[in-house]
Amino acid sequence: MTCPANTPADRTPCEGPVVVTVLDAGNAGASGCEHHAARLLAALEGGRVYALPQAPAGAAPRVFAAAGADRPVRRAARLYEIAVREA
């Protein structure tokens, strides 16, 4: 299974089920595992993360904290900017 929050340049494996949704500044979203969602959130300027109904307790705060620890130099406001940049 491919994680919907995984970006084209990210070849790391998923670390669990799809449990959160990351939204960009325009409310476009991608759901994913905590690992890929954190990496995607870190690459977004003004992104937000929300837990899905089946998510374990604390999933969204864990993703938010992990994203803050791994901020890339170049960030994007929209999900499509990341997809185009890395394709």
C-alpha cells in the first residue's frame, strides 16, 4: 500500500495505518500515516493536521510535534507545489 501523504521524493516506508489528514492553506488535504503526515506537514507553510475517527489518541499532536522537529529549508503553501517540485 502506498501512503497518500507520501511525496514523490520520499522513499521511506509507512510506519502504520492512515490515521490523520494534513490540510494546506487552501484546504486541500492528504491523509496518511503519522510518519508521512509529519514529513508533509513540515514541508507546508500554514498546514494543519487533524486526526481521523479511527486514529489512536494523540495522533495529531504527535504528527504536529514531529513536523516541528524536521522543518525543511524550502516549504510550500499548497500540496500541489510539493508534488510539482518533487516530480
